[in-house]
Amino acid sequence: MSSVTAVCRVDQLLRDSGTIGVTAIDKRPVDGPVRVRPLGLHADVQADRKHHGGEDQAVYAYADEDAAYFAELLGRDVPPGLFGENLRTTGVDVTGAVTGERWRIGDTLELEVTIPRVPCGTFARRMRIDGWVKRFAAENRPGAYLRVVRSGPVAAGDPVVVVHRPAHGVTIGQISAGLTQEQARAVLDSGERLAPKVVREVSKVLAPGRVR
């Protein structure tokens, strides 16, 4: 069964050598249900709000299966929250999720898949691995951002059910790897009510001079 295995939110702000000076990537599992609203989990924060957070990136989900892959690759544990995720899942093909598909979690919460995570310098500094940004991107297991369609609580053990999957079929993994113009047009012409962030990112593929 597809389910949430851990719910994570910021434990503390850490000093960071980036331009903001602090980072909220230190996410750790919490006990019990956490309310999720349009800007994310209750009591969670983002230090760099220019590049993180917002309604179209309110929640970040990462799969147990992808974490296990990296754990074997790196020879170290990848516990829930290490990658800055809010939700750790099992049985959910996060990389294969179609942009615009909707997940019902528990009885009330409904989330919509938007875009893949793009690794940044803050993430690299957290991992303390040389070349981490390129290495993480190359494996194409980015995890997915989600927007909140219907607010509600989430707790470890809650089932995850895909209640809608757009017919265009373009996945988080394909967006992360780089869309063709044909794929971009399929998303934009799908008739789906797309999140603004999705429209902006996918439209870049069709900009003059961009041919794949």
C-alpha cells in the first residue's frame, strides 16, 4: 500500500555560508498529525523564500525507494528529512508522478504534483559531498514539490491515493531530465488547470532558441 512513512518539518535554523546566512533544510520527523495549509506544514519554514516555498512548492515529497538507492550509492543512511523533504513516502513512484496529478492523503488532505526539486548549493553544503549538485541531478531521482488543493492533517502511516492523473503523461523525472518541445506542448495544451510555476517552467522549453 502507498503511504506516508514520515512527516518532517524544520527542527532548527542552521548557520549557512550562503547569501541568506541560515538554512531551514534541517527537517526531522515529528510525531502525530501536522496540519497542512496552502503554504505548507504548520510550523515549517523556508529561509530562502525567493527560491523555496510558496504555494506551488508548499510540500516536498521524497520516496523511501529513492532514499534507499542513495543510501546504497553513498554507503550511508539517508533518514527521513535529510534531503529537506516534508513527506517521506513508500509505494509512491514520485519520479514517475505526472505533473498535475493529485494525491489524497488520509481522509482530507489533497496535494497536486507540480515540479521536481532542483538541487542547490545549500543542499550540497548540507550533504558535504564534493560535486553533490551534479551527482544528485545526474541520478534523476529529484523528489517532487506539491501544492495544497485541500488543507488537512497528515501523519505517518496515512495512505496515499492517486485520485487524478493527467492524460498528457509528462512526469517529474522527464521534467527534471529536460523536456522536449513536444512534451512541453503536451503539458500546456492538456486542458489541465496547471499551477503557475508549472506553466512558467514548462513554457521556458518553448522559448525562441530552445530546441530539443
